Amino acid sequence: MRTFRLFMIVAIVGFGLGASLAWMTRGGEPSPPPGTEGAEVGDVRPDFRHATLDDDWLSASDFDGQLMLVNFWATWCAPCRREMPVLQSASENHDGELAVVGIAMDEADPVREFLDELGITYPVAVGSSDVMNTQRAWGNSAGVLPYTVLVDADGIIQWQHYGEVTADELDEVLAEWL
């Protein structure tokens, strides 16, 4: 009986110390929901500069004066993979009117293989922490993938979409601008 009491006391004290430690080290405020930090609809789009698969650089300013659809994605993201043909179709159907730009949070080799497999021809940049920082600046503070932003020819953000975009959703949004 004495061993059981000692065991219970140690267990209760251990639990209490563990809970206290967890409470004290829980961190600061929780992450804000998407769109509460960084650019929002109506704001001027931030710039970015990321490496391409051709060892070149891609910047948002490369598309100044054009309607631009920017899509943040990764090869390991299933919704991202599903929406890529929708974005490729938009790029082809609105060639000369819409610049579709992909920004992959990934390694170059899997991105290259994936783009070749699907026949993606629009410009794509690749990065890791730099892409995370760009997403945050573009209004995706939670890092949700995929994340898509429409910027008008004046550089003003007109639409932000968290998660997979369907052909119908994209057609509806683009109909206002094309």
C-alpha cells in the first residue's frame, strides 16, 4: 500500500510539473489566420525575386502592366497537383492577356520532373524559406498551399484564394478582368 501511495504522489507531482512546463513554454500568440498579415485585396502587390529552373531570376516586376495570376504550390501538395492543369489551361486560353506565374516551395528536381510530366509551360520559380517569406508578404501568413492571387495591370491585388481553385472558380474571377 505504501508503494502505491508513493507511486501516486510521484505521478501527480510529475503530471503537475509537466503541465506547468507546457503552459510556460507554449509560445506567444497563435499564428494569425490567412490574410491577416501581409498584402490584402486592394493593396499594391509586393515584389518578389526567386530563382527559376533555368538558373535565372523571376520577379513580380517582370509582369508589370499585365494581369497576373500568382500561384504558390509544392509537388508534395495534392490539391496543388490537381489544380495545375486548370492553371495551365488558363495560361493557354488567355495567352497575351494573362500572365500565370507559379512559385514552388520545393526542390528544383521534383519541380522540373512534375512540370515536364504535366506539360506546364508558364513561368515557375522555386525556393524554400524565401518562398515562405514571399507568401507571407502576399497575405498568406499561415502558409496555406495552394494559394493563388490575382493582380491587375496596375499592380493592385484583386483576389486571394486559399486552397485548390477549380476551373469554374477561376473562370468566374477572370471573367471580371478579361
